[in-house]
Amino acid sequence: MKTDQYTHPDYYGLDELYSDEHKLVRDAARAWVKKEVSPIIDDSYEKAVFPKHLIPGLGEIGAFGPYIPEEYGGPGLDQISYGIIMQELERCDSGLRSTASVQSSLVMYPIWKYGSEEHKQKFLPKLATGEMVGCFGLTEPDFGSNPGGMITNFKEDGDDVILNGAKMWISNSPFADVAVVWAKNEEGRIHGLLVERGMEGFSTPEMHGKLSLRASSTGELIFDNVRVPKSNILPGRSGLGAPLSCLDSARYGIAWGALGAAMDCYDQALRYSQERIQFDVPIGSFQLIQKKLAEMITEITKAQLLTFRLGQLRNEGKATTAQISMAKRNNVEIALNIAREARQIHGGMGITSEYSMMRHMANLESVITYEGTHDIHLLITGMDVTGIPAFARDMT
Ligand code: TGC
Ligand code: FAD
């Protein structure tokens, strides 16, 4: 069996900026990943199944709602610790990080921020340990980048509402116990509803045929006259801003995570360049290989500093949506480029599952699309600097 030799690149001494708690969190996550995930991830990826037996372990390392306060069963860590955990998970596999970031930012976060006290007591402690798993339904078959156009809707009926519609591309949906579903009321206002497995008319078929993020389970959410108690509606916020604020938290975690994938690719490429001999010398002695490695570590270092600073801003409650967009967009792009370059450094071996670059590369094709596509994030930055939204065109 291959051994996981990962060590993180730290060209600018970022470790000196980490607190002892950050390092403890990182060491625990890394040790768990090396012991429990690295030995099985290629098999899960090949079989296209999410390794569900890992869920309690994810809870134990604090990967579910790292910043949720202890009173609700969370570890009560800061935003940088949250980022570090996502980085350690995604440096192994984006699908593993997806499961943790959906649970943390898209399920626990809205319940914590917008749920009633009863919702928090009922769901958060079980979500923190992994006893319960959640998913987040925003995207629909006809509304991806433009979620405000959603069709899924509910109508009042006594103490309940009747929910109809469908969501698509939903991470974790096939085995989730609870779904945070965004739907319109009779006035067209968006609300978050907690839809629980077992409610009549609610089904979650798995989507098959993914060539990316294969170790993550993705499905639909189908609502056929589902009767949901009014008490399951999140009371704290309505409107499109409610789900978009959850995306801020998830995109922040992805910025850290994608950088982890890049760091893993660089770490392997550097080691391989020192071990692989061609023309009687290590390939790392060739200028063209050095160029690739030098450019990789430069991009990783710039992204590490961007991401750490973003973490400080999140801790202070000052990070803007546009700042988060910039980090998500930049880090996924550099990670994809680095995965491709690292694959080339490995020659033919780079296309095998002996090394993780090819898996990272395929995974990152999902990461560059979900949580806002690469171009949507560019437009968010464009809007921020010009003040002019360029998302919609009037075709009349
Ligand atoms: P727009 O008019 O800009 O905004 C509508 C309302 O929302 C407010 N708002 C925010 N509020 C809080 N936080 C934010 N980040 C917010 N951004 C906007 C805004 O102030 C406004 O409020 P109000 O009171 O005036 O109504 O909305 P728009 O319809 O023009 O859309 C803008 C756009 C395109 C940027 C947005 O729709 C967008 O981000 N689209 C991308 C969709 C997306 O990212 N979907 C992700 C689905 S979840 C997922 O992919 C999970 S993958 C998980 C995994 O496995 O890891
Ligand atoms: P579209 O919106 O149809 O975009 C197609 C192309 O058009 C893109 O290149 C896009 O950039 C471009 N485009 C669209 N609008 C504009 C514009 N205004 N200007 C310029 N270009 C534009 N969603 C959830 O709700 N929950 C989940 O858990 C979840 N998990 C996912 C897991 C995976 C593996 C994947 C692949 C997706 C997941 N998604 C989830 C959905 C994801 O968020 C959407 O795929 C994404 O938002 C893009 O929507 P779309 O696929 O409909 O593409």
C-alpha cells in the first residue's frame, strides 16, 4: 500500500502566524486523514461512493461546524481553524471537504443563524457529531447561476405548508437526514425550510455518471405535495440574501480547501522531481521542471497569504462577499493549473491512481463550477469595483 508522505509547503513562514490551537487542529485533522482516508480514497473514487463510515471521524476532528458554539455541540473554533480543517480534508480529496463544508456552512450555519432555538437544540448537536447528515437545496434544473428564479414553492395549509418542486446537483442528498430547502411562498418571497427524511412525497434520488467528485454523493430533491409543518420554516431571515449569506461561509471554506489540493500536488511533484532520474540526473535538475515548481510555489504562497488574511477578516466579521469570491476564484484556478503541471512532472505515472493529481484535477472541475461558477465570481468582483452588476441582460 502506498504511504501518504504529505507535508505542507510553507515558503513564507505562515506557521509563525498560526496559534497553538490552529496547529493542534491541523495536526489532528492531518493525522486522521492519513490514517483513515488516504488508504481508502482511491477505491471510493473508483467505485463512485462516499465512504460513509468516515462520518463519525469527521465529527471527532471538528470538521462539522467548527465555529458553532459549544452550547450547540460545536467545537467553538475560529474561522482560521475552520479553513485549516477544510484545507487538510481537500488536500486529500475535494469530495471529503464537500461533505464537511455542506454540513458546516450550508446546513449548520443557516440553522444557527436563522433557526429557532428549538431548531438549534434539535439539529445542531447531532449534526456536529455526524449522528445526522444534512444537505442544502438551492440549485434547480433551470436555475443554477440565477437561483432567484427558482420555481420550488409552498402554499399554506393550516399549521403546515405544502411544498412542490425539485432541486438538482445536491451534495449529500441521497443519504441526508435533513435538507435545508429554499423555496418561494405565495408572494414569491424565498424562505428556508427544514425538510426531514420520511416526510411523505419527499425523495432524494442519486445522480450517476459523474466523472468528477466521484467520492462524494450527489442527488436530487423532489417534493411532491410534501406537507411540512410551519414550525420547520427558518424564522430568522427570508429573501435571496439568506441562502447567499450561507454561500459566503461555504465559499470561504472552499478557498482554503482548493489551496490544500494545490499544496498536495506541489508536495508530490517536488518529491518526484528529486527521485525520478532521466538522462542520469534527477528531473528536478532540468530548468523546465524548475520553472514549473517555482511557479507553483509562488502561486501557492500568494494564495496562502490571501487566504490567511481573509481568515483574519472573517474572524473580525469584516470579510465582504466580493473578497470571498476573489479568494474562491483565485485559489480554484491556481489549484487546477498546479494539478495539471504536477501531473506533467510525473510523466505517464501522473495519470495513474498511484498519485493524486489526476483525481484532484477532475475534482476541481466541479469545484470551479459549484458555489458560483468561475465567471460568476469574476462578475462579482467586476460589480464590486465598478458598482455595476453585469449578471443579467435585457433581451427585449
Ligand atoms: P442580488 O440582487 O445581487 O441579491 C439579492 C439579495 O441578496 C442580497 N445579497 C446578499 N446577502 C447576504 N450575503 C450575500 N453574500 C449576498 N449577496 C447578495 C442582496 O443585497 C439582495 O438583497 P435585497 O434585500 O436587496 O433583496 O442577486 P442576483 O439575483 O442578481 O444574483 C447575484 C449572483 C449571480 C451573484 C448570485 O445569484 C449568485 O451568487 N449566483 C451563484 C449561485 C451559487 O453560487 N449557487 C451555489 C449553490 S450551493 C452549491 O453549489 C453547493 S456545492 C457544495 C459542495 O459540495 O461543497
Ligand atoms: P449555469 O448557471 O447554467 O451556467 C452555465 C454557464 O453559463 C457557466 O459557464 C456560467 O458561468 C455561465 N453563466 C451563467 N450566467 C451567466 C452570466 N450572468 N454571465 C456570464 N456567464 C454566465 N447546488 C446546491 O444548491 N447544493 C449543492 O449541494 C450543490 N452541490 C453540487 C455538487 C456538484 C458536484 C456540482 C457540479 C454542483 C453542485 N451544485 C449544488 C450546483 C452548483 O451550484 C451549480 O452547478 C452552479 O451554481 C452552476 O449552475 P448550473 O450548473 O446550472 O450552470
